[in-house]
Amino acid sequence: MADCGEANGPERKNEIVRAKNEEKELTKEEKQRLRKEKKQQKKQKEKKDDKGSSEKSGREKTLDPLSASQVLSTQSPTQKVPASAPIPVPPSGAPSHSSGAPSHSSSGAPSPADKPAKSKAELKAERRARQEADRASKQQGSSSSSKTKAPASDLNPVVKRLPEHVQVDDPAVVKRLAKKLERQQIPLRSDYGYKVSLFSHLHQYSRKAPLTQLLSIPSSVIHPSIVRLGLQYSQGIVTGSNARSVALLHAFKQVIMDYSTPPNEELSRDLVNKLKPYISFLNQCRPLSASMGNAIKYIKKEISNIPSQYKEEEAKTKLLECIDKYIDEKVVLAAKAISKYAIEKISDGDVILVYGCSSLVNHILCEAFDKNRKFRVIVVDSRPRLEGREALRRLVQIGISCTYVLISALSYVLPEVSKVFLGAHALLANGYVMSRVGTSQIALVARAFNVPVLVCCETYKFCERVQTDSFVSNELDDPDELMVTRKGKTQLEDWHDLSTLGLLNLVYDVTPPDFVDLVITDLGMIPCTSVPVVLRVKNVDQ
Amino acid sequence: ENYHISWQDSRNRSETTLNNMPGADKETDLSERIEAFLADLKRGGSGTGPLRGSGEMARETTALLRRITAQARWSSAGDLMEIIRNEGRRMTAAQPSETTVGNMVRRVLKIIREEYARSRGSSEETDQQESLHKLLTSGGLSEENFRQHFASLKANVIEAINELLTELEGTTDNIAMQALEHIHSNEVIMTIGRSRTVEAFLKDAARKRKFHVIVAECAPFCQGHEMATSLSKAGIETTVIADAAIFAVMSRVNKVIIGTQTVLANGGLRAVNGTHTLALAAKHHSTPLIVCAPMFKLSPQFPNEEEIFHKFVSPHEVLPFTEGEILSKVNVHCPVFDYVPPELITLFISNIGGNAPSYIYRLMSELYHPEDHEL
């Protein structure tokens, strides 16, 4: 796609328009309205700046949906001949811009006088040729093409779409999101409270205003198990990377079981489209985690790989099996493998420090205790979530002797600690560990006291993003949770009234790889910097 | 409570009779005041009594010592020093973590030594120099000194103590006056917990400069909340963060300014818990760490004395009784203080100006006499 430039402008738009023709929910007027708005946006961009705008609008169209091109490639067998070349002509007459100077194709279409008819045929031919090539390569099987594709895609600059949830300060992005949600009939969640200026690019929601209050009952678009799941996410009932992913997969199983293919539709295409509004809804309730993102990618791939000759029942059973296999392999068996490796690292007489509540680390400690290792545990906890209490309960129930402190007492307990075990939310491609806020602090102080830090993480949480600080991409929790009532007095009660006061409740932070000594994964024990190697190995396997 | 009331009553009664019968009653009045002070110290430390700042504590101690000097019976400097040392030992035993009390006692002892030396006519410098010759030859002499009686000694000592009191009253303002030298506009400053000195420092700078303050709340007492509301009411842009987010936001911070409970003899700090983490994070990002501490917090203690360094309060603050079943099976700690080694500190700002941590030992020798380090 590196060579796509100006010539592909109107083609892209044609494809998008055709893709939109598929969606039965849109009415013709809505479509035309959308097209008009899109063109007006482009017009404004052009007027600002010549070259920059062409690149930008070209990129916008490639971004706007990668999904559009996906839909396109699955539709290639049933190609519709664009009868009247639906180049959008706005009904309100031609906004004939005085854009004589910029001769880019991005504005080329609406001024039909300029574009001669022969180029339309040329472009159509080009497009058809490309689609043939796509179809051919797809049917040739993945092995040969992927081998040639993999190195090629590594070297070509990949235009990545910046996720919406880190662009809240850009009004155009917010508007686009609002339109998308309106189309999918999902309510938009509004931000709450004064946002600290450093984090104005992130959402900040209030727990007291869950998204489900804005839904009409019964909701026709969203499956009830998804609604329940969204509510559990936003209220913090289901927390933790593994728990959220597994709950998501179970909810999707429910959706698949209740799904019935509408007539004239193929299951592989329609089901993916059905899942999109659910994912937007869950994203609105609480931003998706890296593990959930990977799980969703897997499901979408499985669904779109269902051969068309399968009957509906067969297809559904196959999908349910796939999901079960995924959960089993990536979560349950991975936990077993990780505990096997980790138990080698626990010796008798150890004092182990853990932070917060990581299901994996708790599992490891329980297994080690079952294998009669003698150790004791120090659980470190932090406000406002106080998740360590849950870990404390689980460990005490099994019979492990525990100590409990808050994170500010870390320097007091560390001199007697022999190892630190931490869980992770995601491992980024540059070796940074993204985890609950406070983890980087623990790693920092442990390094200062020369205590080894071991991070335990399954491979399905590995993520291709890179990040160097905790600001660019994070999650802001409800700021009211920082308030505390002591001796009958709540100091920060009226923080809304003070315009200069802000409360910041971060959820995640990133730990640099030099603080981490070892990462224990189901593939073995690796250093932090080997994450991109694992990602590459995984991609080649699949 | 009843106990307290009866003390009050007897104190009132003794005050009314004071005019009638001076002498013996003055002594009982004095001892009552001392007992009341000790009781306050004991209660204040557990967090249940009224919380007092160190400045207040220092002023009250000095006032009490002045009263002792004025009202107790003594004939020579040595007697007075014995009395004050005894009272000082009782006061520090009542609340070992409140080091300002001990510091003030040592200051007053040094004042007495100086006034005595001045009355005797020998200059101060010769006394200060601890040359090897002096150590070997005059080792026995110092025992006898302080027995001579000087009539004007009492008045001199009381005057010197008054000077000390004025110095104590002006410390916060002195420190706050230096604020503009250290804070420029558009800075992001981080602090932890609540320190009245730092509050005054930042408010003074805010009169002329615009900057942003991030306050770490410092669980479990969450005194950072009070600090944040007070600063934002003064018009400073403030943000409250949880302790766990200290490292996460440190990359955007330009300076860290903290207060402390005590400055130790090696230049380290004994500060509220969480400060060590803050100092390490600042060191990692090469952010300067500035400590605003008045001179009366400087104490001749070293951090190796484990038994008296740490102070703990009720673990109920950390794991409340509502947690029920697991309480009996778990050890819970709630330490109040942290040790910060001097390598992590960039600058001390005190009422006498700015100093590096390596200079603290000199300041200590100016304030306290080496024989008073152990009360």
C-alpha cells in the first residue's frame, strides 16, 4: 500500500461507499449525509495546506476502516459492478470549490468536469486487478505468501491507527466516535470531573454513572450477557486481565450460541459485524485491555476462517470449541506451565513480596505451598483500590503465613525480602511491563535494595505497542475514589468547588526493563527484552 | 479525663494561692506544669491527642525550660544543667519520636555553657577548639567547671532563651522568604504528606510565580489531602495522587520539595513513610530533592539505632477490624517514619540558608555541645 497516493483517492471512496451499502441499518439519506460531511472535512483540510492535506486525507481513508478493506476482501468473490459509479454527488449542488490549484484526486470526484471519463475506467481496471491478486493470494494458502509477506510487512512502514481512547482532546476524533456509536445505537459515555491537564487526552468516567443507565430496555442491539459484562467491568466487579478476558470469551460463547444467521447472509461475515457494536459497547464501559484485544483478534480470525460450506450448527460448535481451546491453552495450561517454572525459583525460607492481586501470582504461590515449600509472603497494597486484601484472603485461606503493609511502608519491609513476584497486565514490544500502578515503584525500590524482581506473564498478553512513560496511554479511574473519610471528616469532599484542585486516579503504569530481572512465561524464562522475539515466533506460527 | 480535670483544678487552686505564698508553691506549680507537659507528650504521640506541629512543640519546650530556669532552685550552672538534663530525659522518654524536645533541651544546655563561660571571662573560641592537646591535658578540668556561682547568670540565661524563642517563632517565615530563589515559573513541584514549612514555602512563592504542585496523599493518614486543599485555596494548581503513582508521574516533575520530622546527624532524614520511595524515584529521574527543615529539627541521632528509630501506630489504620476472620492470622505493620539516606538529598533549606547534606555535621557542632549528645 505504500504506493497508494493520489490515484487511489476516489477508488477508496468507492469501496467505502460500496461497503456501506452492505449495512442494512443505514438509510440512503444517512449515507449521503455521512458522505457530505466527510467531503466537507476533506475540503477544510485542503484549504489549509496543499501537500499535507492530500497525504492526510489519503491516510484517513486507508485508516477509516481497515475494516472496510477487510470486508472488501471477503466480498471479492461476490463483486458488485458499480453500475452508476456511485461517485458521491451531493444533492445540494456542487460545492465547486475554487480548488483549481490543488489537483489532487481527493477532491477530484465532486468536480466531474475535471476528471475525464477514461480515468474512471482505468481506475476500475486497476482495482479489479488488485482484487484478483488478493483473491489469488488468499486461495494459494497462507504458508507461501505469509513467508514472503512477513518480512515485507516488517520493513514497510505500517500505518497504524491511533486508538480513539488516547485522543480525547481532539474534537474531530470525538465527533467521529460519537457518529460511529450513534450508528451502532450505543450511548456515548460522558467524561466526569476536572481532568488534570497532563491527562487531557484520556477519558475519565465516574463509577456512579454506568453506561447501562442510558440504554433503553430491552436493548435490541446488544445481547444481554454483553450488557451484564459491561456493567461488571465498569463497576469493577470483574477486574484483572485474565478475569476480564475469560469473562469476555464466555460472554461471546453465549452470543454465538444465541446467534442465528439471517437469510442471504454468511455466518463468517455477519457474525463479525454483529460483534462490532458489542465491542464498542464494552470499550465504552471500560477501555479494552491488551489481553482482551488479542482474544478478540483471535475470535474474529476464527470466525472469518469458517469455510462457507459449514452448516450453521457445525460452524457454531466449531467456534465454541475454538474458544474453549483458547481459554484452556492460553490461560489454564499457561498458568500451569508458569507455576512449574516459577516453583523452581522459590526456595525454602524465602520471603516473597507480592503486590496487589494477580491471579497468576496467587496461583503460583498456592501451587508452591502445595508442594511443601516453606516460605512466607508479604502482601503490599495501595489505595484506592486495595486489591491486596483479596490476595491476602486467598493466601491466608490456604494457610500461607502473610504480612500486610501499604505501599508507603515498602522501605520498611524490603530489607527482609528475598524475592519479588509481580503480575503484568501486558508486556510491550520494547520490553516495558505494563501493570497496575505502583508496580514500577516496587521494582524501583527493590532494585535499590538489590532484591530480584520476577514478572509472571502469559504469552497471550504480549502486545505490539511500544510505550516509554505512563502518560501517553493509560486509564483514568473515577477521581472520587481518592476521597477518604477519617474520624468523620472527608477532606476532599468539595474538590469540585475548588477550581484549582484536581484528583488523579491512575490505573496502569509502565516499568522499564532494567528494573525487571526475569520474565516467566509459558514459553520459558526470558529476559524482558525478548518480547519482540516471542511476538515474531507467535506470528509465524499462526 | 477525670484525671485531667483534677489536675486542672489543683493547678487553678495553686495559682490563686500563688500570690499569697510564693516559694514552695512555685515549685509545685512548676512540677505540675511539667507533669501536664509530659502527659500531653505521651498522648500526642499515639495520634489520638491533638496533633501538634514540631514548631509548636519546640516553642512549648523552650518556654517550659525557661520557666524551670526561672523558678527552680539552683545555685550554680552545674545544678541547673543537672535539673534540665533530668527533665529532658523524662521528656524524651515520654515520647522518643518527638526529637524536637530533646533538641531544645540540648540547645538550652549549650546556652548555659556559653553564658557560664562568658561570665567566667574565657572566650568562646578556646572552648570550642577540641585540639588533641586540650583533650589530653584538660580532660579533668571540665568536671569542676560549672560550680562557680555568678549572680547574673540567671538573667543572662533567661535572656538567651528568649532570643532562642524569637528565633523559633521566625523560622517558618525565614524559610518561606527563600522560596523565590528556588522556584521558577511553570514548574511542576512534587511533595508528600503535610508539612507546614513546605506549605508556607509554596504559598510564598505563589504570590509571584505560577506553578503546579502534585501532592502524594501519604496513606494511611492521608495528610496530603489537607495540604492539597490548603494549597488550592491559595490559588495554586494542585493535583492529588495516590502513593502508588509516585514513580509514574515523576518523569514530569521538575523539583521535589519535602518537609521532614527530623534531620539526622549524618545528613539523612527521618521523614514520613513513603519519602524514601519518593527520594529514589527522584534520583532515578535526576530530579533535585529539596528539604525544607528549620534548624531545631537537627538532631544528633544516627540512623543505626534500630530500637528508637521506628515508630508504629495501630495497624487498624491499615487493615481495619471489619476485615474480620483474617485479622488473627496476619501480621500487619504500620510504620510512621522512613529513613532517607543523605546521598538522595540535594539541598537543605533552613532558617539560616541553604546547605548541602555534607555540611550538616558542622552545623550540629555549632548548635550542640558534644557532651550533650547523650542526655
